[in-house]
Amino acid sequence: MPSLAYGSRDTTWTAVVGRATLVELAVSGRQRGKTGVGERCIVVVTASLTTGIACVASGAVACLRLVDQVLQLDHIEWETSLYVGDFEFYRSKDGPYPNHQLRISVRPSAGFAALAYIDHEDSLMSVAVSINRQQLGPDVHLVFNGSTGAVFPRVAAIPVSEAHRALAEWLESRRRPTCISWVPLDGQ
């Protein structure tokens, strides 16, 4: 499992595996949500990638680059979990922050991805999965949970271009994207 090392909480985050530095991004106090009145906080995405690498991206450009990277990874055994907020994901005695997650699995060679949005505060659809109402996705396994071996239902496979659009909307809204269709996980 990779470790997440840093100088101080307001300087630099670096994801490392052994001696190899994988991702290094600056996280300033302003980016961590300490903004003036009326200013919008800079978006921060915390990711646990299918490769086992954990990283944090700060700012719209870095977050979009991270999304592009995720969509190019072949998710064979593990999904990627993403969290968006005003600062990096953490757990405390009060629970996790942010307390919602976007889970994605991609098979670039097939051109399809599947998404799950988990929001425990959404009483109507706390776990939602993407659904392709246009066509049945290819017969590829899109990993829902690598630790249990669960895969997304075949109808959850959407074109990678739609997944990209949904992730871009998610970065902006910090809510379940509305540009794609969703169904409750248990309602497939």
C-alpha cells in the first residue's frame, strides 16, 4: 500500500510507493478552504487509484488532469475512488469528510466506464450507479469493488466520453452529475 507523505499540512503532499515519487501537488492554506468572504474555495480531489496509488489534486486544472489520468487507466482488478471537497479527504470521530464518494471503473480499450455515486445524506438514492439507456455495454467486467470481486451491472457501462463529462460536472457541482442517468444500485 502506498504511503502519503508531506512536509507540513499547508505545503506539499507527495504520494509515494517505496522510493518512487508518484504525485506531488502544492496545497496552500488558501486552497484548503481558508478563503475570504464571498470567495469560492478551490476544488480538491483525493483519489485512491486502481493502481494502489493515493494522491491529492488541487485546483481545477490539476483535478481535470487527474480525471484524464483516471479515464486512461485500465481498471482490471480494482476501482478508483474519488472524493471532492474544499480540502483533502480525511476521517475523524465525526466521520469522513467529504462523506460522499464517486467510484469509477474504466476499460479504455473497450471505450466504456461505469460510475457509482455514494452519498449517505441522499435518502432517495444513497448508492447510485450509471445506466446506459441507449445501448447495452460490451461484455467487459467493470470492477465495482476490488476487495469483494463485485462488478458493475452490464447496463452501467457508459461511453468514456460521457464519463468524462460527468466527472467534469461533478468537479464543478460537487454533487451527483445530472448529465448522465442513474439508478439505485439495488434497483437494477
